[in-house]
Amino acid sequence: MLSKRLPHAFSQAEAVHCLTTRRSILIGYLVSFEPKDSTVVGHLKSFVANSQGLLTRARLYCGNTREPFAITMGNQKFYIITKPEDVSVVFRNSTTLTFEIFAQEILHDLGCSEPAIRGIPRVKSPARLTREFHVHHLFPGNLLNDIGAEFVKYYEKTLSIEYLTSQTKHVTRDAYFGKLLRKIQPDMAWILLEYDDLAWKVLFRYPPFLSRKMRAARDKVFKALEKYYASPADQRTDTVWFTLALEKEMRKVGVNDRDIAIMAMTIYWGVATNSRKGAFWFITYIIFNPDLMAIVHDEIAPAFMNAKVDQDYIANKCPRFRGAWEENLRMTAFSSSVRYITEDTIIGKKILRKGHRIMMPYRQMHLDESVFGERVEEFNSERFVKDPGLRRYNMAFGGGATQCPGRYLATQAIMVFVAMLIHRLQVTLDLPDQKFPDAEEAIPVLGIMDVKRSEDPSLRLQLRPISEE
């Protein structure tokens, strides 16, 4: 029997498809830990239990050639792309591969109306407008420093020991929506975190009876934002250009409060939840490396010579600090990009069939030794300093036409926050022999990995003497 020829760890519950040059065929290689009756849902249960574990086992079993392979989740087949060259081909292909269909499905499942999803004829869809406004506001040379200044004001006001545990969750809410949203829903940040823990169910289109908790948290966020947009405009002036401009354009084409709230939520969710996780890991890697802490403290010092914090200096003129940030992204990014195949498409030497989907799981690429060198599973703050060219393979913010338009803001805001923290406070491990916290790799997320619930490090915070600031 075939099962007797398979490695011990593999069962016959689910199938991984290795692709032939001419056509995709199902071969009898079965890669999973699931019992036999899980064949009804394909690889979905294995993916949810440990997504990276499933993908790694499938890749290795297909010979570790990094050629495309396929897994089935629910009733959907996903072609998995892990080779940087193939990813570049996908990003350049806007003819037979599209993200638009996938985005429309997500918005539909979130409850957006059809006119809001598809847009009015001869008018750009609200989703496309959202991206274009974000590019205008959050790219260098536009209005990035304006919103960055709002973040700095918030940090300066709340960067004290008692606020540190919560401020990165609230800063995005206040910067994007002002004080009114805080008044409407004081617990918005915590509700959003509850939603974020289960938001992967949106990606895989879980039915309502399997996603009640996620939908309950999501609806609380929608309700608060809908009430916010239904409030008089003169009560919502203490916000950034992006929020006001997007609402104005959407109202021009007749988008209602509920749909505006859903569109806004998709942006708020990504920025607020990923920023706090990105900041957590960045701080943690530095704290566990005292030599790096000393280097960063000295390198960022010129940014604080004047009364105004020099955000550009921190983000772009501190190579060791920036290199540590890039390595932090490589180590913790758990995101994937997805495309829908509208026509049979050749990627590498394989044919990917129409009607299926492509998934590009970036963690699989970030741990590729042929790209990033030896010991890829270890944090090396000098990796990107020694070879800045590696940045083009760092896919934490995605790539191509769907690359995150908020990547410059996220980088600047988190780097400035961590720099201000290190400049003002002595941050050390409360117990020197603490183990570095483990990431929660088993749960699928749509951005940065979370820390395991029981793994938060214990820190000691002290104000630095004025002479050290």
C-alpha cells in the first residue's frame, strides 16, 4: 500500500498536489496529521491547526524544489508559491491573475452592499479610492509627516510607564478618527484585538455557525464606526486628511454610512493590530540583545537634539536601527498574498489552472537560506546592514499592485515609538535568565505573528538620567 511507503508522520487524510509541467494531477502522496474522516474538508483543518507546519511539510515532501504545489482548503484549491522569482512573475501579471475578485469576496462577506463593492459605472470603486488616498497620504513626500506628527504627539503625551502596555493600540484610533470614536466605543481597541485573533476565518470564508465569536466582535466595530460616520461632520474635524477625503469621495457616489464604516474598518484593523505586534517584537529583539540596545541608543540620539523629534532621521538615517527593523519584519511577518486565476497561467515550468487561487506565504520565503543566507531561523540585526539588497525579498508588506500602502507610516510610526522608548527609558529584563518568548505560529494571521499567551516577558522600566537622554 502507498501508506506504507510514506514517512511515519504522514497520514492518508488529505492530499497535496504536486504539479506536472503540462497539467495538474492528483498524485497519491498524502501529507497531513488529520484522521481519515477529515478528507471532507481537505487541508483546511491542518492549515488552521498549524498553517506553516502544513506548508513546510508539503514543500519538503514535494522535493523542496520550491516549485508550485497545491493544497485544498474547504472547496478551494490554492497553488502555493514560495520561490521569489515566481512571486515576481505573479506580481507582474495583471492579465490572467487578479486580486480584485478576492477583495470583492472579502468585502461581500463583511457585509458591504454590491454598489459599494463594484462601484458606480465610470467611477472608481471605493476600494480603489481607499488605496489611492492611502498612497497620497502615506507615501514620503506627501502628507506622511502630518500623520506622523500626530503619532509623536500621542507618544509624548502617553509615553510613561503606566501607559506603555496599551498605547500602540489606541494611537491609531485617535490619529485616524479623533476623540469622537473613543467616546462612542471606549473599548474599541480591545474589541478589535478580539476580532483580529479570529479574522483568518474571513480569509477562508467560514460560515456563520463556525465564526460566531469573530462576527460578534466585527459587528461591534462596524456599529461604532457606522455611528461615527452618522455623526455631524463638525464633530469629526480632529482627524487626518485621509479619513475626511475618503468619506467625501464615497459620499459623492452615494456610499452609505454602513459601507463607509466597513471600508474604514479594513484599514483601521490592519494598521492598529499589526503595529502593536510589530512594536512588541521589535522591542523584544532589542531588549534581549544588550549590545544592540547600546548601539541603537547611541545611533538614534541625534534625532532628539532639538525640541521636535526628527522622524526622518530615525527611519532613514540610522542604518543599524533600520537593519534591525527589517530583520524583525523578516522574522515575524506571517502574511500571505492571494491572487485569483482567470485563465490558465504558466508560473515557472508549471501550469496553474483557471478558477483556482494562488497563495504566496511570505514566511516560507523569509526562511529560505538560498536567499537570506545561513541560520535564517535566528535573528541577525546585521543581515540587512551587510546586504541592503535583501530588502527587495522582504515581503512583510506584500508586493506588486497590492503592496500595503501604509508601509511607510507603519515603519516610521513603530521605529519612532521604539526610539522614543529607548531614548527616555532604561528597558531591561526583570529576570535576566528569561527565555525569549515563542511566537504563535500555529494560528493563521493576516500580518505579524502574535506572541503565545503565556510568553510575555517581564520587564524593568526606569527613567533614564537626563544626561543619558
